[in-house]
Amino acid sequence: MSLRVVVNHEERTVASAPLTPLSTVLREEFALTGTKEVCGEGFCGACTVLVDGAPAVSCLVPVGLVEGRRVETVESLAVGEDLSALQAAMIETDAVQCGMCFPGILMTLTGFFSERPDADEEEIRSALAGNICRCTGYEAIVEAALSIRGAGAAASAVEAAS
Amino acid sequence: MNKPVIGSDLPRRDARDKLRGRTRYTIDRGGLGMLHAAVRRSDVASARIVRVDVEPARRMPGVRAIVTADDAPGRYGLTVADHPLFAVDRIRFHGEPIAAVAAETLAQARAAADAIVVELETLPAAITMEQALAPDAPEIHPDWRDYEVLFPGGRRSGNVAWEATVERGDTDAAFARGDVTIVESCFRSGRQNQTPLEPRACVASYEDGRFFIETSTQVPWAVRDTTARLLGVRPSDVRVTVPAVGGGFGLKFEFAVEPFAALLARASGRPVRLANTRREEMQTALCRENADIRIRSAVTRDGEIVGREAVVLMDCGAYGGEQPFLTTMTAHTLGGNYRLGSVRLLSRAVYTNTAPTGAFRACNGTYNTFALERHTDEICAAIGMDPIAFRRRNVIGDKALGSTGQVFEGDVLGPMLDRMEEMTASRPSQQARADGRLYGRATVVGTWFIFVGPSAATVNLNPDGGVTLVTSGVEIGSGSMMQSLPQIVADSLGLTPQDVTIRAADTDAAGYDVGVGGGRQTVSLGVASTNACIEVKKKILRVASEMLEADPADLVLEDGHVSIVGVPEQRVSVPAVAARAQVTTGPISGSGAFTAPGTAAMPGCAAGHMLEALDLPVFAVHDCEVAVDPATGHVEVLSYTVVQDVGRAINPRAIRGQIQGGVVQGLGYALHEDVSIDAEGRIRQEGFETYRVPLAQDVLAIDCHLHEGAPSIGPLGAKGAGEVPILNVAAAVACAVSNATGKSVDTIPLTPPRVLDLLTGYDGPQEHHHIAKQWTDNCLPDDAVCVA
Ligand code: FES
Ligand code: FES
């Protein structure tokens, strides 16, 4: 029996075995290579996706566990050509360098803001505790996150996407 | 008039796709028919290879090709060709490649690699530099005398892979003076793993007798040349292209996975992908080298440094790699910052049975600056002088002599120290936040350089009036290809940055280039591009002069038009010029080049140096405040301030981003990125669980000032800005922790256990028994100088 997962609002059938990491299925079966597999051990956060709206490190989630659930990846954030508020804020602060960490960071923060739209700086930093960025030193990322806080923008981006 | 493009915070053109997950890095590439590869590595540090049998692996499912040392006859190196692709006869480090396999799936490739039979006979190993330099040490390269010398002039012997020296003035006399205080210190620094998020990865194919390699590298031309050398083919038979690179920091400044994939592609007739696992990256990264340093100075009561001598041992691991070259840098980093009456420095790359080390952002500079600045504070304590006053008195200024006798131009560090003082004086001290912990502060200086060197650029004017910049430049995240180069080209041709298309690196399309690293890309490619634009501009004006019936000398090129000076309404657009050129001169293009001017040392001063002097020095002043928790040994950085010499800021916001990122990497190096090697030569840290890189909660916003106006050979007076931010960080933190604790900090990283030791179990400064007290006793004899 094959597995079914709702990936970026579309019901998909998974051919891989149920124990295959979700990150591998997203990348190799669905060509959603935005999700990065950097450590494969749950420590870097680059593979973070939303599972039923909550951030999860997809390298540690066997695809069998998301049967019938909603998975959102970084590819779902922009609607058409419109970036989410968080993505646009990252451009505003010139946060991006090599870019490898951003898919995970965006998904972590998108999930986080949908729960805590008014979070303060300390809470934002602790939300990012599981995401490694080796290039930027984090400040421009935190600044971007702070700039959209409270505006309801992040939350509406999530709604728009769901 | 368009707004000026130089000095403006232009956004990155690649940000949107990177934020949408659309950018396809090398690890995201591949295609129909692609095989996956795995490398079989040694799991001991030193052994004789008795037998390698690949036949059992060949029979495994899905296997399409297996290659071993028999397939790669060459050896490579920078000064001496000591490094084969696969271990031949002998294993020299834990993780050394023995064979590589390509199979239909990655799991099949890994299973087959494991099935290769490797029979080894363990040999004695030298894991540390003490062991490698001991009189009875095992020789790691028993055949070192027979290796091909690629660059002559260094001294070599046994486990000393390379030795470079600087001697200027009469140091013996300086130390013998009656009016000097002699201060001596020993320091030790650990390795640091670059850990870019994208591992070293490539996809190789073999078509029409040529290799085609798409790879995540900083040095496409070095990959081309090294792959050819190792495989024994012509460099021109290798083409290298580079998609977006997911971070490098020096790790990708040498070949890595490419020759394995190339061999497997030729053997199988299929494209082959090889990507290192995180564990392989931790075990075999070309870490920043660990170093042991002894430094001694003779200083008068009023603070004049009349003599200085030092020995720096750099652990190059099992093969020389970049380190013989980097021994050069000691002359400019440890020998930098201050005016010295006389100086002698010895810098050695030492072989050990550990993974080879390599380049890492401000290579060699981070630990030498740490040692020099801590030593400087010890001098100040010994002669009773204020550390800032001492620095002000002694920093290199206009006409100062460098350690190799080069003459510096301009007063740069002095005014930067002034600026730092203004910045720190304008804000309240953070001491109150120490809240019962030990509070300390330090201001330190640093000398670095832009590693200039050959670059080539072509600029093509397209029929639509835009231009395409064709170079071998690589975007690794620093923004030089995405921000500064388009800005420089647009400025030269009166266009907007959006009019400038950047061709990604392709060794078949663009001329030679050293690569991205050493802060060189904006400088070397910037000048080469500017030169190409001069030719393009000349051709545009020539065609326009016919169209406008005016002398080219009376024409200006701006805002996408050529107009007659003083008669702005008499103008033609660049696209119209391009269209006209198609039918008159033919399409317009220009080429430009740049190379290092090659500043010389004072004759007889430097031996074994691949660079004798700094063509383009760069300076930095850092200040930090720390709180040290005496109960846990944890160090919190309370404030961090940077004044950086940037020459001219092409894109100030992008430079600030580099400073923030570089300082944070430096905080990891100074405080908690610990690479330790066990007695068997295995690196203990196998992933991010144990290798602690800075996280969002560990860091703070860096306050920075961009110092402009220092002399520069760079385009529009710019200097590279991405490399130098990490230079002074360990120095600043270590000096501040010393200031807080009253103890002599002589080892980094300052992990909590180490800081606790310092506070509780401190037993005086360390001694390096493998460095002779008498400087000259360390030098290899004259007959150890290698000749090509
Ligand atoms: S790849 Fe999943 S946490 Fe690192
Ligand atoms: S931008 Fe490179 S890892 Fe974050």
C-alpha cells in the first residue's frame, strides 16, 4: 500500500519505503530541493518543513509518519511571484549570503510566527536555536524577523499559503 | 542622472531564488543516468597497505565502476608534490581515500565501498607536532627527498614539510642591550573546521575525450589543473563550471571530490555524483591548522620594540597542501602590526598523521594575531605601559618597515585606533551587565592582506545595450559576484547594475583566475573588469562619434547614453550604438586582466616565501568587552566593535554583513569550536552535536565602522572586505578574558573547562619543549633548502 501525503497543498503518493526520511522523499522523489539535507541528524535545521503547520526537521521524520498529513516546504511560501512578508523582509535587510540555511530558517520562523506573532527578540533567537547559519552571524535574520513581528504579516502569509 | 552605484546598498540578485528554495547548488544537481559515488577511506592513521582487493565489491549489485591508486598516477602539492589522490603503499591519516566506487544508487555505492577488502599493517604514528618533531619520530614521508619540488627555496627535512624564515637587522644585539626588558610567551591554538552548509560535492561526466565537472568550489582553475595532474591528462581536457556555492570559507580552496568523480565517470561512461557526508566533512575538512608559537621581544622602558623573534609551528597534517605557502604569512601577521627594530621569524609546516589542514578565512592570521596581541599585553604589563598607549606608539604607519623590509604607505592603523576610541567612548561601558561575573575589555589591532594575483575578464556589449561580464569568478555567498562586480562594471560604463549580466564560472569560457579567497575577488576581478570596460567604452565612443559626428574626446557615456559634452540633448542610446556596431565594426567586446604587482622584500630578508611582501595590506582594529562566569567558565561577549580598513566601500551594507558573519565565526573559533584528535589520530567531533558552531542565541550585533581612504590598488580604491573580519577576534576575546581574570590566556579556544582551569588549576604559562629556546637552534641547516 502506498503512502499519501499532502505536500504544498497537493495530495501526493509516495513511492519510497515508509522509513525513508521525509527530506529524502521531498528532494529526490518530488524534486523539492529547496529543503536542504545538511547534517541528516537533526542538529542544523536546514531541512525544516512544516508538518500540519508546526516546524519539524524532515531528516528525522520517516515519511511513514506523515501519512495523510500536511507538509509545507519553502517552495510554498511565495504565492505566485509574491514573496511572503518574511521572505521580503530578508531581502530588505540583505540577510542572504550563501543561502543554504534560509529554507530551514524561513520554515522555522514561519511556523513560529503563526503561533507567536508578537514574539520579542529573545524569543525569536530561541526559536532559531536549532538552525545553523555559518555565513551571516544571524543579525540580519533576526532584524528581518523583528521587522514583521506583530504586523500579522507572517500569520497572514501562512494563511494565504494554506 | 542615475543615482551613483558605488557606495550604495544594492540588493543581491540571487536573494529571491535563494529565499524561494529555487537556487540549485551542486548538491541539488544531477540528471538522467547519473551514478552515485562513495569513497572507501582508511580507519587508521598510519599503516602499510598490504593488499586492496576490489573484486568482492565489483560483484555487488548496481556497481558500475571502481577506481584505485592504479588509475591516478599523479601527485599534487603547492610547493612539493607530496599528495597522491589515493593512498599508495602507505596510509598517512585516518580517513585517507583508498578506492572509490560508482553505483546506481548511493546505498549500493556505499555497500560496495565497504565490501572492498583492505589489509593493513599498522605503523607507528606521529599524531601531534611534539611527536612528529621528536628525535625518534617515525618519518611520515620516508621518500620526501624524491618528491618533485614545484616551488624552490624553502627548507625541508623529514617531518618538516616546509620552513620559511625572515631575518632583518641584528636581533642578537637587540636582545643583548642593557636597557631592554625581555618578554617571552608561548601560545597554542586549535583547529577550526570551516563547515560550510553545502559539503564538497560535484557531478562529473566524460564526453568526447574531455572531463566536464560541475562542482562546489572556490577555485575552478585549480580544480581543473589538479584533476589533470592527478589523472595524468592535459589540463585543457578538463572543464570546470561552478553553480551557486553553499559556503566555502577556504574549505573549497583546493580540489576535493572532483578527481574521484572524474575517474569514475570515465570508467563507467556515465555522469557521476560525489558528495561528502557531514561525517566525512568533519573528518577530512582542510581545517584551519592548529599552531604552537613561541615569541620573544626586547622592549625599552619607553616602549620601543628593538628586537623580536618567534617560532611558529603549523600542523599541516599528512600532506603539505596550502600550508607551505601559508608559512609565508607569519612574516606579515605575527611580524605585522608594529614597528620592529630587528626581527627574525621562523615558520614551519609540520607533517603529522592527521587529516591535512588547509585554508580558512584569514588563514594563519587568526592565531598569529592572537599570539601577538596577547604577547603585546604581556609586554605592556612588564614595562608598565597602557596597552592602548603602547599600540598607538608602535603601530605601523607611513614609511614604516615591515618584517621583510617592505615600506608601508600611509597612516592607517593610527587613525583607526582614534576612531575606535571615539566609538567606545561614545557609549556606556557594559560592565554593569557583568553582574557579579569577572569583567574585562581589550582593544587589539591586526594586519592582513589581499591575496591579489592573476584574473581575467571579458565584457561583451549585447545588442539590447546590456553587457555580460565573463570571468571565472565564483559566488560563495560573499556578494562579490552578485553585488560589487555588477556595481563596478555599471559604474565604468554608465549603466545600471541590472544591465550587467554575470556569467557563472566556466573554465571553457573565461580566462585564468586564482579563485575566490583571500579577499581577492572584488579587487583582482574588479580591476580586470574595469580594464575590460575601458576597451568597451573606447569602442562605444568610437561608434558613437560617427553617429553624432563628434570627436570621441568630446563624448560622455552615462545613464545608458552617449552624449556630447555640454550638449546633453545630442545623444544616442547604448542599444543604438550596439546596433550600429553590428553593421560597422562588428559586435563590441573588451578584455581586461590583472595580476599582482609583486612588491619585493628587502634583499636577503626572506627565505622560503612564496610572497615576499604585501601588495595590498589591510588593517583592522577590534574592541570587545566580556563577562567571565567564575562558577562555570562561560565567557559572554558583552559588546563587540570593529573598525575595518575597506579602502572604499562599494556596497557598505554588504560589507557590514561580511563583518557580522566573520566576527561571529571568529567568536566560535575563540570560544567553543573545538576540534580534538584522539591518540589514534581520529577527529573526535563527527557532527554538529559535538562541534559547536555559533547559534543565534550565542551572538550579538557587531558595531562597525568602515574606514575609507587608505591607499589601495583595488578598483576605485576598494579592498576585499570578507576575509579580514575574522582576523582579530580570537585576539580580542583572549586579551579581554586575560584582562577579566588577571591570568595569562595562552590557549584557544576558551571553552568553559579551559577557562575554569585558568581560574582554578592554573600552573603558570605553558612551555613548548619542541621549540628550542635559542631561536637559531630551530633552523634547519642551509643544505636543507630545496631546489626545483
Ligand atoms: S539536515 Fe536535518 S537537521 Fe540537519
Ligand atoms: S547564508 Fe550561508 S549558511 Fe546561512
